[in-house]
Amino acid sequence: MLVAQITILHALLLSVSANDYNETDELGAAAALFAGDVETAVQDDRIVWPESPIYSESGNFVLFSDVKWADPESGLACGMLWKFDVATEELSELLKCSGLVGPVGFDAVDGLPGDIANLSEAGSNGLSWGWDDGTLLLNQHGWNRMVLLSLTDIDAVNATIDASLVTIVVDSYNGSALNSPNDVDLTGDGELIFSDPPFGHQYTDDANAFYSSFDRMTQSETAVYRVSAVGAEPEKLIGFGAPPTDGRYGPNGVGVNEANGDLGVAVIDLVDARVHIYARNADGSYATEPKQILYQNKSYEGMPVALVDGLTFDAELGVLFVNGPAGVYIYEAPEDAEGDYEYMGFIRLNELCSNNGVGGGYLWIVCANEGLLRVPLAVSDEDESGVSMHALSMFALGASYLALALSA
């Protein structure tokens, strides 16, 4: 076993050039995670603002939302659920008006949200696979809620679904409509954690869409919630205060580090792009104050520093991927509750790239001007010897420096 580990380690070290360990190289230590450069999986003029890529192991495809896609017939920005087939490299329209499908929601007028004509992004946003195979959890900006549906119920020809086949998972808290559920993570123990900023309330004629959306909040504050089952009352995990007294903080991407229970929340406040890491308490609740704050401070001309969006914890790799200003930030995610998140490297994309996901041997990234990107992963599962590839890659980083010292 030891000989096998050393052989694999040697091969891994040889696959990463010396430049990958140079302090001036932005990818830095994270180079050991990848087997190639950033690739464009699909680029299409029909894509406006893609979000939340998720990969299907059984179907070998990627789904992602388009929160701003406008229906050619109605002109409404009701969104699209896109499907990218990895084998054929074909992009198809899976579900039109993805932010409006299902039962009629709050404040409806003629079966649609009363302000639908004003909304600039009424499509679906955060996605997650559901509890059962083939089921999909989908956050809707149009109806400001989360729904559940089965992919087999979608009419593939017309890219539609009967409203009766869509189940409302959560749409209110304390008797009032949610602000606008944004991102969602289904944890290993079957609990849903989702963020609730007001971004779905942005109007096309707003002078400052971000700030104006807070004026239309239906809840007293933005927050992160947990819900245990379909139709259950959500539990508020973290509240960010009522604007303007406590600022206009928009919780965006959310994810749970399954190794130690930490909760990661990307926060937009138009000042500092950052990710809050909250510790999980023994009773399952979360600390009200972050134990660590990860700042995304890279930028370039024309890129708003405030952009921090989706994040993904990957258990096999033991890392956290964060979409922030100009690219993707990568951190080593600790396995113990006391460990710190260590910055590893940065994938510079110089584009507005909202979100990411891992699956099928790739890191998938969605960007406004590029569509769907992917980066091949060098380590994603346990190798044939049963050695954890995350542990091996981290060991490789330290061993490389030792090897250089011994050869000097």
C-alpha cells in the first residue's frame, strides 16, 4: 500500500509544473486539483444570466437556470431551465418560464405575479437535486418560493410542465411571503438550507436595481433558512437585520461543509465581497456570528468588487469553490470544526461568472458572456488503492517542497 501511495504521489507531482507553485501564479496550490485549462462547454446568445449548474451522474448532463431569459411570446423575463448534454455537447431548452411554473402564488393577477411586467429577473435561480432520483428543487424569483418537480413530468417537446405536477416546498415565513429564495443546498441529512435576499424584486426601470429591491422586501430582514420537509415551516438560521439600519446585506450562495457542519454564506453588500463561515452548534443550530470571513478582493477594470455569488463545497476534494470578482476563489475546507479555511488559489476569468458546481470530473462555471465553462479535475474520487485523493493532493503540496529541499 505504501509503495502504491508513493507511486501515485510521484505521478501527481510530475503532472504539475514547477510554475504552479510560484507565488506569482494565481492558481497556486490549487493547481493540483486540475488536469487542464478552462474550457468553453457551450456558448449561446440565448443565454442571458445563467445560474446554479448541477450535474446528473445518471444522465450525464448539466442543468442550469437562466434567471433573466425573456419569453419571445410574452416578453416576460420568466426564465429558462437549460440542459447541456455532455456526450453530444448539445444545449436544449428544458423548461420555459421556469420562475413561474406550478400553482399560482401570492399576490396573483390573472394567474401571474401582479408586478411580473416590471420584473427584470423572474426566472428560476438556485437548483439542487431533490430527495428522490430525478426530482429537482428549484428557487423561483417569479413567485418568490421554492418548488419541487420531477424531470420525467416535463414535456420535452414544448419545454413545459403541468402546474399540478409542481409542488410548493416553501413560500412563506411567519405567515408572510418570503423575499425571494435565491440559492439552496440539500444537506446529507436531508435538510434544505436556502438564502432569501430580495433580488427577485428588481424592476427593469430601477435606477439602482440592487438597492430598490430591498424597498420591496416582504420579510423584515434578509436571512438564511432551513426547512426539514415539503410544506414545513422554515427555521431562520441567520438574520442580517432590517435595512437601512443594519445595511442592505444580500445573502446569496449557500452551502454546508459536510465534513464539519460549517455553513458558508456568500454576502453581497456593495462594499466588501465576502463569504461568512458559521459554526454548527451541538444542537444543530448555527452561531449567529461568523467564525471566519473570507474576503474576495481581486478585481479588474469594469468589474464590480461587490460581486460574490455561488459557492460549492466538495467533500471528495475537501475544498470550497467561491465565485467572486473576476473568477473563482478556492479554499481548503477543514474536516474538523476548529480548522481554518486556507486560501489555495484563484481561477481568473475576467467575466461576470455567477456560480459553480462539481460533477462528472469537472468544475462547472456559468458566466454571463461565456455561457457554461468547465475545468477538468485531476482528483475527484478515491483512486484504486482506496487513498483519498484530497488527502493525497494536500500531501503532494507539502511533499513537493520537501523534494525541492532534498534535491538542493
